Amino acid sequence: MALESIRSAEASERRGHEHQLGRGICRHDRVDGLGLTFEVRDSDLLGRTGIITARGRRMETPCLLPVVHPVATQITPAELSSLGFQGIMTNSFIMNRRRKEEALEKGIHSILEFQGLIMTDSGGYQVLEYGAVDVGALEIAAFQDAIGSDMAVTLDRPTGLTESKRHAVETVKVSLRNARRTMSELGDSQTAWMGPIQGGIFPDLVTRCTRALVRAGFGVLALGSPVEIMESYLFADLVKMIVAAKRAMPYSIPLHLFGAGHPLVLSLAVALGCDTFDSASYVLYAKQDRYMTERGTVDLERLEYLPCSCPICNSTTPAELRRMERRERVRRLSLHNLHALQAEIRRCRQAVIEGRLWDLVEERSLSHPSMRTAFRELASHSELLAGATPLLKRIGLFVRSFEDRRRPELLSADAHVKRVFRRGAKTAALVQSGESKPLHRMGVAAELKVRKRKEGPLDVLRVHPILGVFPAELEYVYPYTHVVSAEDEPEPPDLRGAMRYLRMMGYTKVLVCDESSVKRSVTLSRRRGATR
């Protein structure tokens, strides 16, 4: 087996991987009734960085769209733009009730004084809160289109957090009916229509709804009903919902997650393939005197210091905030919360680019037991994550927990080597090592050279407690080049499993080595396994 053949296979697989992920521009043009493009730039796990363009307005992803009230705003859209937010979300139902004529006359960008991308909701939140809205699906859709919404959600009936599958089925039926009617009547407009995925905690309904929306021609989807689930700390159920949706939709379609406005869950959602988020949490928490951190929210009353370096926290103290008039305190806390959200989004983007998104999610999972449960659920879908994770990276790989053994990089590397590995000799030298020391720095290297001259061809393999069996030529290739484990006493490699694998590969003799020398010779029997 030659190193060149493996590298050639790796390059071919990487090219296939990039084609599979739709690197470059994933377009949704007039074919599906959407004037929207989504350009994927970098990927890690199911997370990706990219650019969404709708009606000529561009927005980097992943991104958060702060929700702006159409009438009463604590933070103006212009201020949000100055903070770096390229998109906002507002409620077209309230706009239709309170500022209809003005919106139709001037357009939504003019009356909100925001030239970035604007997404509008259709009133689904009001349906969840009050049970119904006095507006039809086509009426509110036509209004969104007329006022110039860049991306608009069709009128849905949110499932919410319910254990009644009958109710969940009904919400899916109503939401799909409205979505199909909207796409049929207005699908050729300039607005990018977003299909809302309902089904709640029932993965089969989420899958059914997602597939139906894709068939209806939607090129942007939005997962509904997560707010109550997140407020109840059912983060593992959130993972199951997102996974059910992602498995049922093409990779090239962007996925929006409604109401995900807390730094604690953003990296988890990004890792699962959510590209955009919306939330009014920044102001809702501020009205409750709650201060956002990446690990959770803290009541202002409990703070002695402000653990942040944003302009708000650098210019005031907790005591001063508590003494402020309520309106000003809410405003300042809102601004801080926006800085915290924006900072986490940027961390997610950088983690994707560096290939460290798994590490960021794991770090956040230590903040709360429910997040840890969600991380375990994420790890159980490693085969799905592996499909969008680059085969090669330029960084070391950390193994700090049991879940880390399910890292998609490890699964991909193992599957890839087993797929392309070809035996070059009848005898294999199996070098045991729990360290990352290269073979040429081990004492056994000189002895193996002598053996090759005396006994003929010899394939040199290494066996690692975490990486398993791999050709020694790959010790400078990711992830074999640098795996750092947190275990104080590394467990020994699985020699029995290694022998079974080598017998399957057709080896008849194995030289079992440690770092210093060949310890013993093992003859492999085709029928009975390894014998001394």
C-alpha cells in the first residue's frame, strides 16, 4: 500500500465532499419561485458560514435577526445596523393592524429606517398566544409582498409544546395548507417565501412537514415552536427536532430557527445546520432585569461586577444600573444583551472557519445539565454530522470526554482508511502507542528496517486507543497527526480488535511492537483468529 494512493483517494473524496455540500453558490431561482441565493463558504459539522441574498440585500450567516416591534421600539433599527446586524425581523400582522397605509405607501424599509435585509413574520406568534388571528393567509402574504419584505413567513399555526399528537397533526395540516396556497398565488413574486416547519416534539411530523414544504417549492425553511421547548430546557428535544428537519431537506436550503435568542444554544443550533435566528429576547430579558452571558442569564440584583467588555459594561456598574430610571436601564441592558448575542454569533462563525465548532458546543454544554444531555444527543448523530465535516483540517483534535470519541472527524477518518486501505504485504508490524510521537523517533524503527531487509516486504501500521489501526504513513495527516487526550492514564490500544481487522485484511503474520522493539510475532489463522 502506497501513501500516494491514500492521498489521491483523500483528494478525490474531498472534492466529492465539497461538491456534495454545494460549495459555491446554491441558487433558488425562478425554478422554485424564489429570487434568493445562498452561498456556502466554510462548513464544519452541519454548521456553515455563507451569504444569503434576497431582493439584492446580503446577509452573512450564521446570523441573528433582532425582532423589532413595528410601533414601540426600545432599540431603533438604525442602532441595530450600527451594532453590525445586517438583518432584522418584524411582525407584519401588527404592522398591518397599526401602520398599514403608511407601510403600503412608503415600504417597510423606509418606515423602519433600515436598509439591511428585513424578514417579516405573518402572525403565527399571535396564533400561539391568542389561538387565532383575524386575517387570512393570502391577505397577510399579499401585504408582506406589497410592503417589500425581503424574506417572509407564510401564516402558520405553531404546534408549541404539546403532548397531543392530534393537535400537532392539525397544526401541520393548517400550516401546510396556508403555505401551499401562498406559494401557488404569490410564489413568482420578488419576496423569498419561508416555509414554516411544524410538528413540535414529534420528529415524524417534523419530517413530514419538511418534505412537503420542499415539494411545494420553498427554498428557505423555518423551524417553528422551539421557544416553549427552550424555555423548558428541553434542549435534547430541540436537537431531535432540528435533526428531523435537516434529514428531510437538501443541504443547499437555508434553515431558520424561530425564537433562538440566547447565547447558550446558538452554537448547538449552528452545529445542527441552522443558518439564521430571530429573537426579541434581548429586550424581553432586559425588561426583567436579566443580564445575558454566554453561560446563561443573571439577575441584575445578583451582579457585583459586569463580566463583559462591551461599551455598556465598560461605562457603568451594576449598582449604577440598578439606580437608573427603568426605561434607561432597560435600554442599556438591551444593548448589552445585543452585544452578547452578536459576540456569540461571531464565535460560531470563527469556530466553523477554524474547524472547532464541536469544541465550542462542548464548552457550552458544560454550562447546564440539560445542555449536556443535548450534547450527548448531538453526538448520537455523528454520522449525519460527518457528511458535512471536512475530511482534512489544519488543527489538532481534542478528546476530552466520552462523547468526543463520537467526533465526526474520527468516524470519517476510520471509515475512509478502511475504504481505501490496500494490503501491500503478508506481514504487518503493529506499533502500539498512546502518544503522538512519530515512528522515526521510536527505537523500534531501526529494528523494523532490519526486518524488512531480512524477511522481505512489511506493512507498518500503528494502533492507537482512540484512532484504532492506521498505516504509519498517515501519522502526519489529520486527524492522525495530533490527537490530544485528557486522560491521565491512557487506556491500552484494543489489540484483539486490531488482530481481527488485520486477519480480515488478509495478513498472515503480525509483529506486535511497542515504541522500543518488536515484542512478539503472531501468526493469524483464517478460521480461528490470532494464535501465538
